[in-house]
Amino acid sequence: MSSRQTYDFVIAANRLPVDRHVHPDGSYEWRTAPGGLVTAMESVMRGWESGAAWVGWAGFPGEAPEPFDDGKLRLHPVPLSGKELSDYYEGFSNDTLWPLYHDVIVAPTFHRSWYTCYREINQRFADAICEVAAEGATVWVHDYQLQLVPAMVRDQRPDLRIGWFNHIPFPPVELFAQLPWRESVLRGLLGADFLGFQRPDDARNFGRACRAVLGATTKGEKVEWVGTDDGRLGAAPRTVRAAAVPISIDASGFRELADSPEVTARAAEIRASLGDPEVVLLGVDRLDYTKGIRHRLRAIGELFEDGEIAPDQVTFVQVATPSRERVEAYRTLREQIEGMVGRINGDVSHLGATAIHYLHQSYGREEMAALFRVADVMLVTPLRDGMNLVAKEYVTARHDGGGALVLSEFTGAAEEMPQAYRCNPHDIAGLKETILRAIRADPEEKERRMRSLRRRVRKHDVQSWAGDFLAGLEAAPERPSRSGAKGDS
Ligand code: ADP
Ligand code: F6P
């Protein structure tokens, strides 16, 4: 038995909330890790009263640092070698599962050796969780990188309460069925007591996959699997609950930040540095093919070329966070996007009036909030996205009553944000019309829409999401008696 301290609450995600960045001189610094998962869970854990542990990768290959404290949170780094990074993270997680779970926008790659590595790393995470979890602890596993972990943990520690939340879509069974390891993945997931998804459709897709692939039965949100005696992982009978619990943001914290004098001053500075245009359009995404950045650029490029908008009045700022840069599809995307930006700017910009400002960088929360404050129209045009927290951050930052949100119907956010200017990013003509509508709409209409959107996000913020998830986990496989969502105010 290890002498390590154990915790009543354990989070496991592929990444720790911080990444270690090593400088050329060998010194290093810890930076906030990218992505919506960390944004959301970091704010949940900031308000957490008792101790908790977070098991995850520290963001660099090789030996893992010793466990360390980050406020009340104990961080437990899991090591990944360069080869494991390439097979488990870049390979199986991001070149097999990611495209398969996002409507096969690019073709998924299937390699048996990648899956073998994925299974080994999932076991490593499961072992680390079991080491730090106290007797009867609650374990919250996150996302598609760790789908075998629930059953692996249950195998060793039947005393634990295990939840899993999927930050990305769960695909229709017609696509999921392509996965050669579909049965193992479902048996891995059924190790959880409660499985949370972004949309009701994702939870239903999971239930349908369990029926089709395992022969399980479903009744409402309950999934029942009679088990097998084949001795493989997840052979025991299970009854679990799978339901939608849409993720959100720390609305009050983000609003406070966006309203601060520093962010207000920075927003004015950004606007002036852009040449004080009449209209600023903004896109903020990880540089990912799911985000529809090419479709957005195509629409905007055509609007400039058609003369519907002119660069001395309208400018488009695209912030694209570097992401998964060693995966081929991401490298290709970067080349395509940078080629498009260069071509459009070359064709339509004038000296002193740049049509597109493209920034391939990461920024702090303050700078993001300032950019949102500057944006007259926010363009969120993914081809498929589990939720999209950027949409929720934008409406929250625009407490001043300004702004307009163009939102793809293929995001989880679209289900909760019907007052946005909805678009189908595949329909370039329709997207152009929607962008123009959002630019030209009467300010009262825009304000009305933004007010309802803000209210929705304030009511269903990240704290109520975490409360709903944990209530679901506690009551599973039954439904909890009441929801944690905040009342109207
Ligand atoms: P995903 O999880 O797919 O990256 P989300 O929209 O759900 O997408 O979450 C992205 C998170 O990362 C948001 O909190 C957003 O503010 C943040 N973010 C996006 N781009 C940048 C950037 N360039 N610099 C800093 N933060 C960023
Ligand atoms: O939200 C989806 C997600 O894949 C998270 O799991 C992840 O933290 C984020 O996007 C960023 O991706 P990555 O960890 O691969 O940089």
C-alpha cells in the first residue's frame, strides 16, 4: 500500500490544468493548458472547498514531475514518452477518435498499434487514479482520450463512484460502428455509474451504440448490460445512466473580468490599433478543422470581393490557437488557412486598411475578454463542436449591450442559444447573408437577442453544470431529484 495522501474527489483528464513549457535555456514555466475542458474545470475547482486531486499529463514528453500543489488542488502528473505521445495522443485520440466523433470531417486513421498504446495509457491513468482515490471517493473522468478508464478503475476499486463526461460529440452509431475497437470502448465506458454528454442527441447516440454493438437494453436514460463471462475488461453486468449535462462557463467571473477597467482600456486600445473600423468581426478558435475556419474565410473573402463590405469600414480578426501541430490534418489546415488569408488580403486590403488580421497565438484571459469587447460580430462557425465555450464567453463579455453572435447549428451551444444568428457553415451563400444580417441588424434587435443569450448563460453557468453532473453521479442510475440550475434573476 502506498504512503501517498489520498483524496475524496479525483479528476482525471488527458491534460493537467497547466502545461510545462521549457525554454531553450532549459528553464521552464507553467502555463494554463489549452481548450474548453481546462477553462471549465479550472473555474469549478477554484471554488472547491475541500482537497481534491487532478490526474493528467503535464504537457511535455518524458519523465513526469513529482506531484505538486496548485492551491487546494493536488496535481498528479502522468508520464508520456515521445512515442506514447505520438501513438496515444496524436494518433488514436486525435487522428482516430477525434475525426470519427466529429462527423468524419477528415478520414479517421485506424492503426492497431495506436489502440494498443491507448489501452496501455488508459491503464496508466486508471492506476494513478486508484493510487490517489480514498476509500469510497468520487472520481470524475473526462473526455474521449480516457474512455477505457472507467472500467479499468472499477476493476481495481469497486468502492469508487465513477463519472465520465464527454466534452466532444458522441457520434451516430452508423459512424461509431467503423471503429474496430467499438465493443471495448463501450465496455470501458460502462464502467462508469453516470455518463454525461453535451446534448441529448449525444446521450441517445451512446445508448443506440450500446444496443447495436453490445446488445444492451435501454429504457429512457438507463442503459443495462447483462455482461459476459469472456474475462475481458468490462465483463460484469452494469446498469448506468447516460444523460445530457451541457457544459458552460464561469459567467460571473468572466463578466467581472470583461467589465474591469484594465480590459475596458485594452479594448479601446485594440480598436484604435485596428484603425477604428466601423465593424470588427472576430473568430477565436483552436486551429482545428472542426471549427469551420475555412468556410468562414471563404464567406468573408467573397463579401469583400463582392463589395458588400469594404476593408476601410470592416475588418476581420481571426485568432487561431496553435493545436496538435504534429498531426498531418492540422498541418494541412494551417497551410490552407494561411494561404487563404494571404490571398484575400493581397486581393482586397489597402495600405492602412487590412481586411483580415490573422493571429496564430495563445493569449491570456484578459486579452481574450478585451477582444470580445471589441467584436461587433462574433463568428462561431464549426462544422461540428461538442459545445463551443467561445460563444458563451462572447455573450457574457458583451454586458454593454453591444455585439451580435453568428452561431453554427452544428455546435452544442446552438441548442441553448436560439437567439443567435444561426448559420449552416456549409452553405456559403447562406453564411454570407447571415453575416450581413448580423452586421446590419437594428441595434435594438441585436440588444434584445444578446440580453436573452446572456441570461441563459448566467442561469446555466459552469457551477450549475458541475452541480448537475455531480448530482447525476450521486443518484445514478436513478435521476437526481432536482436540478442545480440557478433560478431566473
Ligand atoms: P475547444 O475546447 O475545442 O478548444 P471551446 O470553444 O469550447 O473549444 O473552448 C476554447 C477555450 O479556449 C475558450 O475558453 C477560449 O477562450 C480559449 N481560447 C481559444 N483561443 C484562445 C487563444 N488564442 N488564446 C487563449 N485562449 C484561447
Ligand atoms: O474540448 C475538447 C478538447 O479536446 C479537450 O479534451 C482538450 O483539452 C481541448 O479540446 C484541447 O485539445 P488538446 O488537449 O488536444 O490540445
